Amino acid sequence: MEKCGENSSEARETAEIFTRELAELKRRGSGLLVVGAEPPMQRACERFLGDATATPRRRVFVRTDGNFVRPDGECHHTHAGTHEDAKVIKQAADTRSTAAASNVSNRANTTVLRTQNLAPLGIEISGAIDEFERECGPLAPGELRVCFDSLTPIIEEHDRESVFRFLHVLIGRIKTVNGMGHFHLPAEMDSTIVRTLLPVFDAAVEIRMNGGNAEQRWHLVERDVTTEWLSL
């Protein structure tokens, strides 16, 4: 990707493109790949979940990685929400010893999938979006926010073509309601897996710690533009 911002004119042009594209992604919906170091991931996650104090948010949390779960059972973010505005879908980490591996169990706003198959996971996420539409009516642009806590487990379990197809369909479903989904992947931006999956996303957001400050750098896929490092 072209890296803009090396001089003042390029920096201004990049900032203008980024501002326009970000507004468009919020309006029409988007899929964001969040890559880089894990420590600042929580801050990025909270940013992408959106502020619910002024604008209603309907949130779907997809949990596949035990490393993102605190001892009290909450997700790695701090805004799990209530039954009315948030739904949690957990894919059991170890299903090999589970007799009824394809069963789904529900408790309050949490659904536990005892299977590693991608199809049931996609169906449950789409079903959660359907429920919000039934409960709330048509969703406003950016009202739906989907957090996928880690792509690592499904990448390790499935071939990359299957993961690509799964993400293509899922992001398409999110965008049918103009929602925004972000998908965590603790990997380097120039890694093979990121390059493989990047075309299915609207943007990759690279996260890092610079001293004591969390920073982000956006890679706009369609525009083939990379911003400078920005404060997160």
C-alpha cells in the first residue's frame, strides 16, 4: 500500500481521504481487521464499540479466545451491555470431549456453541442481528457493532480459504444493516495471514504502544492508502 503523509501536502491529502472514508464506513457499514500488539487491543475495542450515551448501540460479542476473558467471565472490553442491547456468542474452546458437540445452549443474552464449525457460528451471529431487527426495527447506520475477540482460533482450526469465505459472508451480513464489525488478530501487519485476509475487509487498523501511548495506523483497502500513526 502507498504510504502517504511524508510531507505536509501528502499529510493533508491523507487526512482528508481518511476523514471522508471513515465517515463513509460509518454510514454504509464496514469490516475492520484490528492487528498488532495485544496490550492496546482493549482500548481499540472500546473505541470501535462506539459511545452509547448519545446514540443507541446494539452489540454482538463473539468470543473464541479464552485469553480475552477475565476471571469474572466478562469479555475483554468493559461494555458488555444489558440483555436488551448486547448479545454474547461464545465458541467453546475445547469441544473434543463434549458428547453433544453440535448442541447450542442459551443463558440470558449468552449463547454457547459446543462446536468449532464455522457455519453454526455464522448462523448464530446472523441470528443475533435478526433478533435486534425484530426487537428494534430497522437499525440506524452504525447502530450495530460486532466485536470478534480473536480470529486466531478459527485460523488455527480451519484452512484459510474457509476462513476467508466465512468472513466474507459475515461482514456482508453486518453491512446489510449498515453495522460495523471489528475483528482482532494479534499478528504483524506484513504477515502472510494478514495479507491473505485483508481483501475481505474495508480497512486494517494497526495498533501499537509507543512508549506509554497507544497508537493506531489505518490501511484503507479500497483506496490503497495508509495513514500516519495517530493517537488511539
